[in-house]
Amino acid sequence: MHKEPIMGSHVLLYRETGMSGFGHYPWWAFCVKNLSMGMETKIMSEIIYILTNESMPGYVKIGKTTNLRRRLSELYSTPVPLPFECHYACEVKNSTETEAWLFNIFNKWRISKEREFFMIDPEGAVEALKAKALKDITPQRFTNATKEEEKRIIEIRRNRARFDFSKYGIPAGSTITFSRDDSIKADVLENDEIKFKGKNTNISLAAKNLLRRKYFVAGPRYWKYKDETLDERRRRMDLENKD
């Protein structure tokens, strides 16, 4: 009597059988000789993330992880008023090399060598990172926020989503482009209204649909005029006016 291995739930089981084979085992037992009993090899994802936090406007956190949800949860254990949100995340071939490469690109705007925070527009970081991205894994929903926190985040975003084109030197009839794809364009109307795909809409709703998000997004972060996002343009011009 011989024992025939059966594959199930990644564990090799055996049962009595009358099959003949090579020596004391059936022929196909040799094909699985390198599999360990009850063991499986798990390939860890190499992920680079770009995070924002509505309680820290103007700052972006860039880092690496093998588990995005867990990393976001860990970061919220630090003393911040609101949870970090994943602006963009992707799998890469080598997260250590990619992280160092990004840090070098944005070194001029790094807050401290001991911290992973940068004073940059998040879409600028996305544009750079996409050159190394293998797969976009950005969450389509909030991940670690409570309902109350989600409500507060959306409230802040709605305030920042308001954008007056004329106030920031963008006349009606101008063309703006989607930050993730320069081939996607819209025509400026007034206030934050645009004509997109032949229909009147606003920059936030158009961005939400293009990104396929399940939550409200602030449009000025995702539309560009003359190579800078509307949000970046607003920050720059507001700062210049203060001076």
C-alpha cells in the first residue's frame, strides 16, 4: 500500500492507495518534493505612497510600505487631528530605490532629513512616481477615518474646492488640463465652472469622476493651468499678495 498526496489549502495530505510508482511513492510525488508541509511562500508587495492630511495643508508625506492599510493606521496613532489620506499609491519593483529616488528629486523641499515630509504639490509627486509605477493601488474610499472624521475632511475639502478663475488670472475661454493626463482638457467658464465633454460642470465633480473616487475631492488639486495645478497657483498668488 502506498500513500498518495492530495493538494488542499496549501497543505500536502496523504491517503492510502494501491497505485504503483517510483519506489515507495507514486511518480507525481517527486514533482512536489520541494513543497514544505503546511507552508506557502508569500510575495510581499513593494508600495510607495503619497499622503496628505487636511489638518496639514501644503505638506505631503512620501514613504514606502508592504501594507498600505496598516501603514495608514500606524500613522494615525501619532498625534494628528485628522487621519492621513492616500493621495496616490502604487506598486513598484524596488521600493527602497524608488523612495530614495523621489527623496532626491524633492530634496530641496524636504522639511527635515529626519522626516518624510515635503512642501510640494501632491500632483507633482504623483507625476514623478508614475514613471516607476507598476500598478495603481490608490484606495477609492476613505480607509481609516470614522464617519465623523470623514464628515470633517469633506467639509474642509469643500471650502478648499472653491476656486474663482478670474481672481487667479485665468480668463473665461482658457483651457485647463487634467493633472493625470494632459490629453484631457476642459474649457473655463466662470467661478469654478467648466465645460467638460460638452457639458457644464465644476472642477471638483469632473475630477471625482475621472479619478473614480467614492468620496468628494477638491478639484483645484487635479486641474492644471500653465504647468501648475490650480491649487498650487492659488497658494503661490496668495503668498505673493501677502508680500
